[in-house]
Amino acid sequence: MIIVQVLEGLKVMHRNGFAHRDPKPQDIFVIEKELYFWVKLGDIGITKRILDNQTFLKTEVGTRGYLAPKVLGYVEEETS
């Protein structure tokens, strides 16, 4: 249930043109745990706005163990 909520939160961010850039377990805050878990994402200080494919997410920003493979250079760019 918690993972689904985290992924939904990231999906909303991506749909609105934002990338979190440093999601990690310490950024998941359990707000309610009585009947159901309700979580919020935190640490959005290095969130980046993505505009019409003009912005590239290559800057190595965030917690090293949680950086995206693309940022670390493990995924090659597609050439059109």
C-alpha cells in the first residue's frame, strides 16, 4: 500500500512536469496509520521542472545510492 502511494505521488509529479531527483526511504513520511496507511513524499528541495524535453536530468544531484541509472551514465541516450 505504501509503495503504491509513493508511485502514485511520483506519477502526479511527472504528469505535472516535475522530477523528484532524490527519492529514498527517508523521504517517505507515514502521516496516518490507524485504519489505512497514508504517506507523503518529502525532501523536494532539489526537484526539477522539466519543460518540453529542453531540460536534461544528467546532473549528479542527490544521495549516491539512490541516483537514477541515467544520471550515473549507465543508460545510453537514444539518438533520433
